[in-house]
Amino acid sequence: MISMAQFVKLVPENLKALREVNPRLMSYNVEFAEVTGGTFWKAYTPEQVAGTEEFHVAPSADGIAAMYKDLMQVYAPIDLYNEKLRSLAKELGTAWVRVSGTWATKTYYDFDNTTGGIAPEGYLNVLTKEQWIGVLDFVKAIDAKLMISVANCPGLHSAEEPWNPSEAEKIFRLSKEYGVPIDGAEFANEPNMMEDTGFPAGYTPSDYRRDQDLFFAWVRANYPECICIGPSSVGEGLSFNSGDNKSGGIEQLVRENCSTAELLEGTKEPLDVFSYHYYNGVSERLASVMPSGHWLADTAHTEAYLDVALNCARTYAPLRDKYCPGGEMWVTESGDAGGGGDTWASTYLDVFRTLNELAGFAAITDGVIFHNTLASSDYGFLAREVFDPRPNYFAVLLWNRLMGTTVYDTAEPIREGAHVFAHSRKDGKEGVVYLVINNSLTETTTVELPKSAERYTLAGEGGNVRAAVMTLNDKPLVLGAGNSLPELTPAAQEAGTVTLAPATCTFFVL
């Protein structure tokens, strides 16, 4: 495909309002595995992140599970009292914090300290009272809303036995008594994976429907302030790379599990919010066993790649309309790739995807997107353990400071070099904010401004799309003394034509 320079004329008076979106559109996950400590994806080397060292893992005849020993490592629990972490999270503004993941399905709540840290039979992990209070203190300190999922594993019941609330009651009661009640709950994480997500052996979609109804009925009877969210399934609407090798691809994995419709058809307890998970594909860690689900770094700016998130939204919207009519649609896990993120997930290259997803999703529907994660894995907003902000952190920080909740139709077709979106101003002043993504790596984009504006242009340091540092109007975005945030200062832009360099994302505040 030949890349062509684009021209965009901004005409604010022609904008038509599409909708109001949730002020917590940009939210994030704190993995249950982070809270308890445990096994998670090994970090890439700096050379792999920079693209100068290839990451490759040979497939195992015994499948993905046999490869995990080389791909995983054990991490200590996250310190949610860390001042740097709390300060940077609070700067992002109002948000939902989701504490879930496959780990949550298999966790025993040892709030009376009787297990000695050893998971009871049928569970894989233990959550202490001290660890959970750490979550509650964190949520309260940053003025967030809390969402969780609950245990549903062989330690709680068999497939033939109905789910029971003995574990869920512990965590709901402690949270409420502590003064930080659970604001939203899903029954399970990625339930269409069935046994792979930790459910009892032989668990079927029929069992899931029975148990989700039991859980939501229990929530509504005992904790009516908590909204019911689901099903948080994954896989539908994904675009796969073309090629001859289709064996072992992610599409095969999806086919072997159940659909969202199978999880919800005939359920009696209605959803308050419809949810799903989206990842653009699988990371280099899983590429050898799911080759058609992996995207190469040199495709991460392309139209096909950037459309995956929006295609997922368009795919799930009719399911939302059917199973949760009139409700919001939430992406309760989002990121560039399953398997802990690609080598470039912590670099500027993933900012195209992140900003395009936020803006494109808001143009399609209303809801919340939970980035996975705040501070774990290679796609986290913050580097694990040291909590240094990555380019995506500064991108969403700028989004939250500039973009208001009214979404406008720009009437500009999305094309390479010109992904154009518009929102109201976050500061409440009259006017609009445009986001123009020039995802061409070779061509400039010309923008005609009708009047003077404030301009915020993001780019990879030194013009390198795989840079670990992002610049704002050519100034590197890094923490200062005492972990202070850099000034996010706009450049004054006069009316007339503006040339946007290749591989840049620019906000215009008019």
C-alpha cells in the first residue's frame, strides 16, 4: 500500500454531537496476581524493547503450559502504599480500578489468617486481609471506583454443584465494613475459556449461566449498590494475520471455547453493564504457538492493526444491544497483546493504538476501557516495581486533561495519516479539542486551522517510534526531582496551515 500525504481542514462549527461518554472512560486494571504476589510474565530485555535483539521462544510439543517455565517469573506483591505509585495514579484523575484476572477465579480469601499462606485444596492462591485492605486504601486514596470478580473454582464447588457465596461474602463484607464498598462486580474473568480460566472440571456454558444468575441475584439482594457487569469474554471480533500457517492460531483457541451468546442466552438476571476483553493479538511470547494471532512491530501503525480495537467494539455492540439494551459497554481488559504485551508495548509505538482506541471507541459507543495494567507487565502504564511512567501513561494523562465527555462526529473518514477525532474541552470552556493521529511513518499531514489554538504534539524521542521516551512538542516527558511530573505545556499555534510530522499524535485545543 502506497502511503500518501493527507490534508485535513478543521471546521468546528460543522461538528455534530454524537454522545456523552463516561468520565471514567480511561480506567485500568490492578491484577489480582499483583495484589497477592505470584507468577507473571518475565520482562523483556532493554534490547528486545528497542528492537535490536530478537525475542523468540521455540514451541513445545506439550503446548503453551510447558513453555510457561521459560516465560514466567515470580513477583512479590505490589506495594499499593508507594507514594510514587499513588501520586501518579491520582494524577490520571477519576477512574475505575478493576482487581480481577484469571488469578482471581482461583484465589481463597484468608482473612482470618488460618492457611499459613498455603492455598486450600482446589484453590491456587491466597489473599490476606492485609493485602485486600491495601487495595481498599489505594482505591480510597486515589478517589476511584472498585470492580472485582470472585472465586469460582474446584475449591468452592464442583461443576454439578451450584456456585455458593461463602467466599464472595467475605470480600464484599470486609470491603463494605472498611468503608470502601465494591462498586461493580463481574462473575468471572474470560469465562468463555471455561476450564482454562480455572472453573471446575467439566464446567459447561449451562453451568456458567446458572452460576452467574446465582451470583448476580445474591449481589442484588445483599449489596444492591454494586452494579452487575458481564460477561467479560474474549476473542470475538479479532482480525488475524493472513498466511499459510493457520494451525495453532488464536482463532483455533477461540473456536474451541464457547461464545458470548452461549454464556448469556437464557440467563434470568439482567446485566447492568455489558463487558468484553480486547487485545490486538498475542505477544512474541506466544507467537510460536499462535502465529496468526501475532502482529509484527512494523505493522503496529497500520490501518489493519489500529482497526482491530474498533472492529471488536463494532462486533460486541449488537451483543450489548441484545443482552444489555440501553446499557454501557465496557472493555474490562485492553492492551496491545495477550501474553503480557509485545516488546514494543512499553514504547511510543503503542501510543497510536491507545489513543486511537480511546477516541474511536467513544465515537462508537459509551462506556469504560480498562487498560491492562496500571503497573505490571510490559504493557502497564508504569514500569513494574519502580513505577516509572511509560509513553502510554503520558498519552492518557494528556487525554484526561484535555478531552471532555461530549463526543463529536468530525465527518473525516479514518485513513492512514489522518485519524481525526473531536471532543468538548475538559476545562469546561467553550470550544473543542481535536486529536489528529498521523500514523504514517513516511508522510506529513497538513492541517488547516480556522483560528489560533494550543498544540500538543507527541512523538518518539529522536524520531524513533520504538523509543522508550516520548516527547511533547520536542521536549522529553520524564519525571523530575522528587518524581515530579514534567509540565505538559502547549505550543501556541496560529491560524492557517500546520504540518504534522510522520508518526505523531497531536491535540489541538480550539
